[in-house]
Amino acid sequence: MSGGHLRDLMRLIYYACNETDDKITHSHARTAINTLIRDYEMVVRDDEYVQLVEAYRTQNPPNNELSRKLIYNNVLLVYREPDATEWKDVHPAVIQNTKFQREFNQP
């Protein structure tokens, strides 16, 4: 659920550790994931979901100010292959939120 982003992996671990003084269980991990999903819901404006769904479908969002903002905020993640090719995808925590799902399922 971190999208391969180290900062978000550490956030997930932090959130899960805050739920227990013992072992992290599946329930603690699920709570941490839900917290991360809510964190990203606060970052994305309602009108940005249209472009996020398009980016999710194509993995090639337009090179515009909104895409740059979403990349800067780690809502859109940039992946680089060993051969230096690059592709972009929506952060998994954003994909899981209800606003993204509602826009994605529009006919």
C-alpha cells in the first residue's frame, strides 16, 4: 500500500505501531492503511479525480501543472525501469478511497 515509496512505508509502520504495544496484527495494519487512505483524501481536491482516473488508466498523465502538483504531493508516483523508461501511476492509497472509486466507476 506504500506504492514503493519509503516515506509511506514508514508512515504505515508508524501508524500500525501506534495501535499496539505488542505485535502488529492484520487489524493494526488495516487501521494503518485506512489512516493513510484518509491522509491522501485530504490532499486531493474533488475536481482532480478525473485526471487521476485518466492517469490510472493510461499510466501517462498530461505534462501539466496539475500533474506536477500531484507528483510533488506523491499522489501520482513516478516509476523508472532499469532501462530508464518511466511511467506514472496513482498512489495505491488514493485508488482505494471512495472518491476515486466513484469517479473510476462512472460510465
